[in-house]
Amino acid sequence: MVDVSIVVPLYNEEDNVQLLHEAISNALADFRPSYEVVLVDDGSRDATFVRAAEVAERDGRVRIVKFRGNYGQTAAMAAGIQNARGDIIVTMDGDLQNDPLDIPRMVELIHAGHDIVVGWRRKRQDGGLRVFVSKCANRIMARLMGVAVRDSGCSLKAFRSMLIKQLPMYGEMHRFIPALSRLAGARLAQIEVRHHPRQFGVSKYGFSRIYKVMLDIVSIRILLSFVRRPMAWPRHMIVGITLLGLLSVAAAVWGGGLALPMLAIGVLWLSLALFLLGWAVIGQMLASLTGNVSGFASLGAKLSAQIKLGD
């Protein structure tokens, strides 16, 4: 039985794998709980997998998950989490910027009763643009989701296994896990962690990731708005579309030569309004069946029902 699983996604980190293993081994040399390290090779094009295999041959606590292609950090993290055997799962980057010395403190906080522990890189050692974008994203998420997570982009986090394995992850979803779980009632702690500059390899952070993060923020905001109040969320849209439909029908009745085209347009608008109304009614019925009309709706109900938050 394993107490703690450390999940590390890797992509083109051949120069960091063995150093990472040494850092984890040294940091956890006096670590009383048993642990394992799950290295996930996200379709690396260099010798990352070879280096990881060499580490696994020397240390039986190291396990490897290999992707045939590059599917992104969230997919790699999700695969590692699903293959982890520990009661507590710790995630971290494989570029040596996260410090394994912070892991024991995070595990202690989980044992103290928290469900999630999030690292906060107060003194970040990466580029100015990256820090600026990260701070902006954190503020937007705090404003839209109502949960203030100081550093949602920090990969160094600790979770109860029963919690994290129930959450679906896609896109850049791993960034939103603390906020979503907190909304569902999870007990969250945030601690300052060390952060080191990258020594080897190239950062995978680029404008494409910024774009994905922004899209995920919008998607989650829409999802939360709908599941909280399925009937109320589209009401303004339904009213507006219905008015357009009625105006189009009225124009068809008194519009002379444009009667048929305007009538067709009016019917389309009214049909769309009926579709949205039906969608909202079904959503309200599903929310009622889960017994969660006034709470965090279906996502929160699922977490609360399936996951015993804490001991």
C-alpha cells in the first residue's frame, strides 16, 4: 500500500529526469509515509523516456506512463492521477522549478484535515510576461468563480485521491481544480512554496496556452452559471429572441411583398426561443432530480455525494 503518489508530467525533459529523481529522493529521504513517483512521458521527442526508464530500473518506487503522442499537460496529469495508487496525490512539474522539499509540508496539511493544498510561488523565477499573464488569469478566475486562488498555475499541489480521481480534466482544466473543488465544499489550504529558475530544457509555455486558458475560463463560467440556475441563466436571451420573432411575424403580416421571407425569419426566431426554453426546463429538471436547485448544482452535488471530503 502506498501513502503518497507524486505525479510528474514530462515533455522533452531529458536533462531534468535524473536530477528530478535525485531531488525527490533527497527531499523525501526521511519521509515516514511510503511513496511512489509516477512519471508520465507526454510523447517526448528526445530521450526523456529512456532516462525515465533508467531511473525506474534503479528505483522500484518509480513507475512510468508513456503516451504515443503529445496530448498536453492536463492529459498527462490526468493519466498519472488515474494510475496513482496513493491515498494522497501530489502533482508537480518536471522542469526542476518546483521543489520537492515542499512536499512533506503539503502532506502534513492533508493529514491535518484539508482536502487540497495549493502551492503559491510568491517569488517566481520565470519571465516577466509569464508572471503578468498568470496574475491576470488568477484575478479573472477569482472574479468570475468567486474563489480566490493565489496561484492557480502552480503545478505543485496535493489532493486527497478520492477527490481528484472523481474530477474530469480537459484543456487546461488542472488549473481550475482547486477553485471548482472549493465551490463544492472541499477544504483548501494555500502555502508559499519555493520556485527555482529553469536550468535545462525549454519552457513549454506560450501564447497558445494563454489562449486555451482563457477559453477554459469562459467555458467554466458558462457551465457554472447554467448549473446553478438553469431556468434563469438564458432568460434574457429567450426574451430577446422571442421579441425578434414576434416583430418579424408582425412585419410579415403588414409588410406587403416581404411577407413570406419575414414570416420564415420570424418562425426561425420563435423556434430558437422554444429550443432554449426546452433546454432550460430540462436543465432545471435534472438539477431538481439531483436535489440541488439552490446549491452548486450538478457538479457540486456530484462531488458532495461521491466524495467524502475529509475524514
